[in-house]
Amino acid sequence: MEDYKIRSIVKTVSWRVLATLATMLIVFAFTGEAKLSIGIGLVEAFSKMILYYFHERLWLRISWGKLKHPLADLVLNKELSPEDKEIIRQRLKDLGYM
Amino acid sequence: MEERKALVIGIDGVPFTLVKEYVEKGYMPNLKSILDQGFRLWQMDASLPDISSVSWTTFLTGVNPAEHGIYGFIHLDPRDYSLRFPNSGNVLAPTFFQILGLDPGGKDSSLARKYLPRFKEPRSSIVINVPHTYPAYPMKGVLISGFVALDMARAVYPPVLVSTLKRMNYVIDVDPSKGHRDRDGFLEDLFQALDTRKEAFDLFFQGKWDLFVACITETDRLHHFFFDAALDQDHAYHNDFVDFYRKLDSLIGHLYDVFRSRWGDEGLFMILSDHGFTRLKREVNVNRALEEAGLLKLRKDGERYQRMAPGTKAFALDPCRIHLHMKDRYPLGEVEEGDGESILRDLESIMGDLKDEEGNPVIRSMYRRDEIYQGPFMDDAPHLLCLPVDGYDLKGRVGTDSIFASSVFAGMHNQHDAMLLLPGNKDFSGKPHIGQLAGLLLDYFCGEDH
């Protein structure tokens, strides 16, 4: 199943908020400097958000490792071949339906 | 979640009147015993028209053809007059087992809108051999398609079960052409197919399910070729016919007993047929009648409906779906919207006056599309649908020499004599219709069946 672009965008933003908060907390824990923590957080937020979005769209094109429904490729109302049509016509005829 | 279980047995083409008579004659002791335990046998109306693809689809979806999109085994492509053969992919409403599984497969219907919000947990179903479910599609449970299925590999969901069924020598349908050339061999095949059907039912019965639908189609095949033997004790095949019904009765009794021993008296047990059957006297070529009335013009060359020529006002598809040759729908169509009413009145008069060589009327009732269909797919509906008097098999053949013809078949469908068996406490305000049963089943599963 494909994802719409809006889903990828919302995922990008939600993850970025979470990840940036984590980065800012870690920087603050190591340096004790609130300004530096916020600065690194903001730069990281914008740059990585853009990278993440393209990374996500790229992975959507790769089917490797995805769970696939066994009948995902079955086209139910595909055009019947002339042979299929003849078989159906004959069976319907044999039962008086044609 | 309260455990509710339902077993539905479908017996294709089994008429109410014959079952009633066979029960009274003692040919169906198991069914009699079930009736004695508080069940009631109803005479039921089938779909319009009364052919298996339409009737079973109406049963499974609980909506009429203008909502599920299936009007017959064949469909005329309005672009080039070629024949199309609809399959499960053309069913445009979800089935009750898709609704129970909480996965309508992207389809919508009035029934789905009513019932989907009432279920919180998905229920699983096992559905075996119901016609017009090919190709099998993803659903919660197991789906083994019935007639017309071309390839076992696409008739089974999940596909992993194909090898198991092949090992069992499971057959989707007997070869009906054998009924024309080797009647004894055909009968043997029917008996044998019933054995394999039982084996498959037993195998899947052991699984986990909430709803089990087991359909037997050999009855319909038997009737097409041997229905004249049903009540004629002097008929060469009468004993075989009765023996087949005894075997069917034994299978019904077996399934009922297994169901009761596993789930006690609580589960819902139902038997239905998709249409009735009656003896065939004459075939009636409706298109020939339209030709003689000047409403259908045919070219000499071409095949079937591609022979239609300018000047054609109406034509019929099997069994008697009469369509107006509308200007805005068909390349050669000439009927303007405003002329439809007068042509319809002509058609009603022509069909209503149709009599056989002995002066017996042929048509029992006629319906205009607005009277019987409602839904988004009205464009494909016949403008006039005719039902015959029992015995007259209406046909949509093109280019025949005469209206009336003898038939190689012994039996034909009828709409008014399908059968239904339900617990005695289930009631209908009038004669039940096959389209009501999906709602009844869904009511049962959401606990609103009181």
C-alpha cells in the first residue's frame, strides 16, 4: 500500500519535534548551556527534517523487506483472454444459459 | 465478544415444492427430523432475473442488482455489442462476510453503511462453492469460489490451500458437457462431486470460524438434465434422482449434527436455494419474437449481438432482459429518451400476448426497471424484465428461425419457488425474498435478531 505525501510530511514533522527535543536535552545535559542547546536543536531540526522527508520517499520506492498480501497483484476484473471467454461461453451453453 | 456461530447450507436450484413433497414421501428423513426440531420451511422468491449469478450475489450482498451490478451471466458491452462475462471483480457491493470481517474491500452499499458501524471486532467466515465468487479475493477467512471458475489457483483464498484441495481431488464443478453425451457417466460424476464436497466441508469445519457457508451446486446440474425424472416414477432415471436427494439429505443431516455437536443449540442454522426449478416444455426465443414484431433488425453477417442493424428498437439478453436500443448508449441506437415509453408499451403488449402453438400464454409477469431495481447502476438494468409461466424457458439467442423450439434440457429455473429453512421463531411479514437473508444474518451477528 502506498502512502500519500501528506502522511510522509506529518510523520517527518512529528518525528522531528521528538528528535529535536531529545537532542536539545542531551546537549544541555553535556554542556549545561541552554542557548547552545536551543541553537543546535533549531539548525538540526530544519536540516534533518528535509533530509528525512527525501529519505522516507526514497524508501517507499523500495519493496524489499515489505510484507505483501499474497493476492496484492491480482487484478480481479482483468480482460479475459479469448480462450477464457470460449471456456465460459461453452460452459454456459452446456447448461442452457446461452 | 459473545460467540455467535452460523451455518448456512446453499442448495442450488432446489425447489420448495419438491423438497416439501420429498419430505412427505420420506425421501429426506434428516430434513424431516430438523423440521421436527422447530424449523420451518418457506417458499421464497429468488432474484430478478432468477439465475444463479444474480441470485447468489443478491444473497451475499443483501442488495438488488442496481446496487451490486450483476444482472446476468452475460453483459453486453454497449461500445461494440460484444459479450462480457462478469465475475466477482464486477460485484460492486461488499458481501456479508466482507462486512463481518470489517473489510468491505473498498466497496460500499446501503447494507454495509447500516451494519459496519455495529461491529467492533471482525468475524471470520469460511465460504465454499458459492457461484459468482470467482476469482477468490482477500477476506477474513477462507473463500473457495464456485461456478464459473476457470483456474483453481485463482479460485482459492488464501492461495496456500490450493495444494490441499488438489490433493483431495476437489472439483469446482462437474463437466456439464458430459450431460449431453454420457448421461450415466454424468450422474456418476454428480454423486462423486457430492462426496468431495462433503470432504472439503468436513476439513474446513474443523477450523476457526464464525460463519460457515457451504454451497452444493450439483443439484442444479442434476435438475437441468433430469428434472423430468423427479416425480415420474416410470422415468428411467427416477430412482437415481431420488437417490441423489437421499444423499443430499444425508449430507444436510451430517452437517447439522456436526454443527449442533460443536456449538449446541445456540448457533443459527439456515438452508436456502437460489431459485426454484420446474419441468421444461418449450424454449422461447424472445429475440425472434422481437424480430417478427419489427423491433429487432439483424444483419446477415457478424456474431450474436454484433449482427444488430440500424432500425433496432429493442433486444433481449438471457433469460428475458429486454433493453431498449437507446441512442445515447449504443453506437447504432436510435431510441430517443422521449420515445421509450411508447416502445415499452408495445413490448408489454407483444410479450403479454405471446402464446405457444396451442394457444397457452407464455408470460407470467413483467416488470419495468424502476419497479424492481434501485441503485447507482441502473444504466445496466433491462428496461423490461419478463418472467415466464412455468415450462417456458425464455432465451436470448440471436438469429433463430422460430420463436418456439424444443430443448435438450429437462428442467428450467423459476423465480417463485426457491426454498428457505430457518428456525421457527424467524418470521417474515410476507413471502421471504433472497435479498433479505444477508440482513437477517448480520442482525444475528450483532445480536439484533430478536
